[in-house]
Amino acid sequence: MKIKDLVSYWDKHARGRLTRDASFMALSDQHHRMLEKLAVIYPLKSPQDLMRDLISSSLDEIETGFPYVQGTKVVAHDEDGFEIYEDQGVTPEFVRLSQKHIKRLKARQLESAA
């Protein structure tokens, strides 16, 4: 989700699964005041919910923002027949690690449900 879409997301009260892991952080005075203002505008969202949604949106956006680094191996061809080269940038490793951690979290959820 893009940051610009976050307000629409909040307005619709989206649902999702949450991990049991909690994270704590200290904000600058300026960002703390901004969070307080958002909490006034969206009183049905707790400051913790707002922070979670902001961080989630930022993480989604950073994945699409990693630069493509063209490798030497051809992995596919596009609809015009042009070669598509593997990405040797950060994206493949980020995706691999994301899938690994999602699998771990799902396993933990299944264990706790049993």
C-alpha cells in the first residue's frame, strides 16, 4: 500500500492478521505531535494502530522502491520478445527473506492455535 492510499485505508477500517510480537519506539517531538493530530482526526484508530499502518505502508512502498540492477542471466522474454534479465539488486534477497519470515510467522500462528 502506498502512503498516499493510507487515508482511504483508514477510512475503510481494513482488517488483517497481526503478529503477537510487539515493537516499541521513541518518536521525535515533531512526529509525536503529528501522530496525536492523526489520532484526533481518526478517533477510532489508536495511536498504535496508526503507527502500525504507517510502518506497514512504508515497508510495502520500500520494496517497490529498490532499484533494479540488471544481471547477466536472461530469465524471461516480454510480449515483444525482448530479453528480461535477472535482478541482482536488493529486491530478490528482500523477497526471499520476506517469504522466509512469513512462513515462520504462519508456523507460529498454527502452533499457537493448536
